[in-house]
Amino acid sequence: MTIRESDLPNIGKKFEVEVQEGNKLVIVVHDDGRRELYHFYHNDYENCASMVTLDDNEARNVAAIIGGLAYKPKALETVDVSLGDLIVEWYKIQAGSKCIGKSIGEMQVRKTTGASIIAVMEKGQKKHINPGVDYVFSAESTIVVVGERKHLKVLKNYLFGGEI
């Protein structure tokens, strides 16, 4: 996948994404929060096949769906996104994990591991964005974490096995 980014003075930014199958998606992020998505077929980059405009709230909801916060395919045990040295991963808390019934604060997750929990999706689709120290882990929840790879390894061992 290739991504090109360019500034659009007095408008915002443009991102051109070419995917493996050859199609191209152009995303224009306006300074006022609107997003425009343009789809081009691989053999015709001159004529737009489809276009959608989203307001800021709609764009964030679609991003959560695409990013896996609303539903994670069963085939994916973990999802891994890399931003330089920073990694974002999704983990499902299995029954028997050592963190079940304990709070983020009680386990001192960030202090102990160096990683941060940025979201939790509980069974039944209840979402916790940036959960606080009082959030209590439960089985079958999916947590979204961020940190360097070494921190995430410590986090997994700590939450699931109780070891550092």
C-alpha cells in the first residue's frame, strides 16, 4: 500500500492511498472537519467511481468501524498498527487471564508496563474510550493498547499471565 500526503492551502490535507488490488482512495480532510472520500478504479485514475462526504462525527465513527473498535473479525486474534516505534494493538481478554476482576489503577498498568490502554470494547458492544483507573477488566473484552513493542510484550505477560 502506498500513501501520499499533500497540503491543500486554505482547505486542509489530501491523502492518496493506493491499495494492493490497484484501486485508489483519495481522502480530503478539510480544516472545518469534513472529509471527502473519492474512489478510483485501478485502470482509470482520471474518473471518480464514487464519492462520499462525511462530517467530523461520521468520519470518526467510520474510522472506529474500519479500525476494528466496533467489530473485530474472528480470524484476527490481535491487530497490529505501527507508527514508527509506536505500536497500537488489540487484544481479547480470555477467561482465566490474571487481570480479570482487577482495575487498571489496582494493576498500575502504565507505571508497571510502560504501555497505555486507550480503549475497551466489552462483550455486548459497550465502549470505553480512554478508560480511567477505575475500569475493571472482564473476560471477552477487547482492549486497545499503545506503546513500544517492548512495553506491549510486558503488558501482555502482566495482564494475561500475571508476570512481568
